Amino acid sequence: MLFKGRVRAGVVRHGLRLLVLADALAVQSVEGRARRLAFTISGTVADERGRALEGVSIQLSGATRGTTMTRANGTYVIDGTVPAGVPGQWTVRPTRSGCRFVPSSATASASTAGTVVDFTGSGESCTGTIPAVTHDMPAFDPGPRPGPPGAGGPVLRPPNASEEQAAAACLPGLAAPMLRLCEQAFIRFQKVESVSGTLPGEEGAGLGPTFNGNGCAMCHAQPAILGSAPAPFSPQRPIPNPQVALATLDGARNAVPPFITPDGPIRVVRFKRDNDVHGVYTIAGRSDARRCAQAQPDFAAHAASGDVALRIPLSLFGLGLVEAVSDATLRANLAESSRPELGIAGTFNTSPNDGTISRFGRKAQDKSLLLFAAEAYNVEVGVTNELFPEERHAEPGCAFNGIPEDITDPTRVGTTSELTSDIQNFAFAIRLSAPPTPALPPGATQAEVDDGRVEFENIGCGNCHTPTLRTSTSNLDPVLSKVAFHPYSDFALHHMGVGLADGIVQGAAGPDQFRTTPLWGLGQRLFFLHDGRTTDLVQAVEAHASTGSEANTVITNFNVLSGRDQQHLIEFLRSL
């Protein structure tokens, strides 16, 4: 394995494992021309059963002094510099009331750039809770990042919806008229649909006759509205899968399919035989659809024959920036990031109408956010609209409204939001939303996250998950123009191999091809991969490797990293 600028050698002294990192890099002192050597002292503190000890004070004394605390996984890091030629020597000592440590202290010298010292604690206050991270231990996912949502906004339903609260979801710096549109569109995004808009609290009209959800915000809810699938274990919105209760809402007679569970993700079903979405529920039995007797598909039979492909909701944060990137920028980025030696190539899905790049949806099947919103409104909720004006899969007696159900009505009076259709509002809510804000995961240091970012780039992840793109000039609002942003996606299609293939063809996207999913917001995401098969980020990374995948070499590179480097990479991803 290649370590850039570093050579690693293991040394055993009196049963203590020291990992020496010899770093030849000397740095210039900011005070003058004197050369200084950088050093790093790090390690793990665990109990006698190998469980991490959090909150242990690590004291450094000698040529320089310092104190730090071990983090949740038991690790600590102390960085510094000393003038070249100074006989720098330190004592590293862990302290905690009621704990005894072996060794009680260790020495480190400036003759090497870094030393890793591990300590074992015992005593009544020395009981850890999770496995400690070591250089040889595989990485683990610390789970979704707690704290405030990094993007999106609060639940706001009429008549108590607040535009001031809705502003939390909007891009900072929007001009006043555009900000008001964003706020009102975000509130409209949360509308709940019934069949004809006649039920209290379900003011939208057009649900069904088949559907997967009764509103956009039902599915796009984690860690806040505009996000991805919610779950009971969310640190931000701990709610059960709303598809479970939806099965019998308002008297509906649906059975909950086995792939929908209270603690699992919201799921959409496609049948491979026709590439089509088949709604998990119908409106049959609902109090506002008494004439309808439409039956659910036999999902068990389709699953037994291998005909079922599942998908979960995508996060919608910041996608107006993505829409504002020119095709030329995307093509230049793909040409620059393709790496034959890594097996990475990629191509774009394109519009059959004008040949321009499509970039929204699991397989980049939608050209614009308006098209994306209109398709979802019709396919997932069942509401016909100006772009998709026909009912889907309607059996006799199950169509109750004129079409299209969602329209721009010139007889309305009011704001821009009030005058335009639902799909226009949904598109503006997404288009004007702010991207996720990164934050450190609990216990992680900035140095560790920075190390993880370096490993992410070094092993090849960044060749598909492009860290930075730049928008072109936008006529919508200056905040969308000439902006560098960080989606961690090239928005191109890549072959992901037999392990992830879903058998679905959409435009130029074949059965094992997917658009590179943006990683921003990953730190607070609960479910991973297109079908939500895992909640474990490490498993999601490993699942990128299978026969035919463009990521095979990258995952091999990940697997040969030390356990600590893998952990830093996972912590970097959870910081996004």
C-alpha cells in the first residue's frame, strides 16, 4: 500500500504497541526561516475487554505541553511542532479518577514525526461501551449524526404555517421576492392529498387510484422536510415508517407489503418486466372513494419470481445548484475524473428531446426539477398534472376528478406561489433550498475528518463523487450564479455491478447503472443504497464492489487501509 509522504513501522516495547510514523516533511516556521518538525501523538484508550474509554484526559509534558480528551471511540490526537534539532521528548500520561492504566505513561521523541500509544485501563470507573478503534480493527459506522438538521426545514401545515420558520430551508441571500416564493413553496410542499380534497387535514385533491404516499413531505422527511426516508431511530425526527399507517388511513383496505416495516425505509416498487412503478396501495375502501374496488398487486408473487426492484426516497436539498450547472461543466468534470486504471469511466443519461444531460433521479432520468416534481406527483401520489395529465393504472370506478387535477388557475388571486400549480411550487421549494451544512460527528476531531477526506480522495472515491462543482450564470437569483458548491457527485451514470443491479432500464441507464448519488447530507441519512438495504455506512461502502462494478478497485483500496484510516474516512462521510 502507498502512504503518501509517510512510512509506517510497528515497534513492540514491554508489551506496548507503538506505531511509528516517520514523516520527512519539515515545515517553515511562520516567525522566520527556522525549520520546524511537525509531530503527532495519538492512540486509543480501552478497558480490559477492548471497549473504548471516552473522556480520559491525556496529558503531554516535556518539550511542549498539552492536554486532550479521548473521544467516543477511545481515540485521542495531539499535534504540534518543534524547532529542528531540539531534543524534543515528551511523556504521555492518561488520567481518570478511579482508573489504573497500563502502561501508566509512555515516552515519545521528536526524532520521529508521530507516535501512536495505546493504553489499557482497569478499575470501577474504567468500563467502556463500544469497541475501541485500533489500527488493525475494521471501521464501524457511528450512526447518523445527532444535532440540528444540516438542511431542510420544519413541519409547517396550514393554518399555522409560518413563512419565517420556512426560511430555514431556503438558500441564504435570496432576493426578497424569491425568498418569499421559497417560503410559501416550502409550505405548499407539505400539502397532504386525499381523493377529492374533502377530508379535514387532507386538503389536496387527486390521491390515487394507486399511490406510495399521500404527499411529498411524507417521504422526504429526514432529518427535516426535503430530506430522505424517516425512521424511529432518527436523532432529529424519530417517527415510524409512515407507509405502515397509510395502508388503512381513512378506511383503506390495503395490506402492508413485507418490504415495508415500521423501522424500515419508505419504499417504492418497480417491476422488472415492465420497468414501471406499481403503487403499493390503492384508494379502495377509503371514505372518499367508496365506488373503487381496485386491488393491490400481488407483491409476494412478483417478489418470488424475482420481478421486484425497490427504491427509497432521495434527499432534495440544494438541487437548484445542481440544476444551474452547465452541461459543459459536467462533461469536462467527467473527462477529468475518469480513471481507466481504476476502472472508472461513466456516461450521462440525456433527454430524448434535446440531447442535454439529465441529472435528477436514481438513474438521472429527469432533465429538470419541474419534470422531477411532476413525475413524482403523478407516479408516487397519483396526482395528474400539466406534465403528466393522465391517470395511471386506474380501474373502472376509481377515477373521481377531472384531469389534470393540478393546474395553474388564472382565476386565482394572490402571490406567485398561490397563482401557480403544485408542481411549480414543489420545484421552487427544491430549487431554492439550501444545501446541507457539514458538521463534526460526536467525538471526531477536525484533524481526523481532514485525514478521512484525504483518504477519500487518495483511494479514488472522489473520481465519481466529485467534491466540488460550479454553477453557471442563473437568471433566477444571483445566489445561484457562479457558485462553487460541494455535492460529492458527478451526476453521471456508472456500472455498479451485479450486486447492486436492479434490472431496471431508464433511458440510457442500463440494469446495473445508477447516477452517482450526492453525498452531501450523508451524515444524517438513515438508509443507504438505492433500495435502503442497509443502515450501516461501512456495509454500504463495501456493497459498491461486485462483478462488473466500476468501484471494485476503489473498494479494494479501502479494504487495505488501516482500521484507523478507514474510520477517519467513515467519520468524514458522517461529517457531510
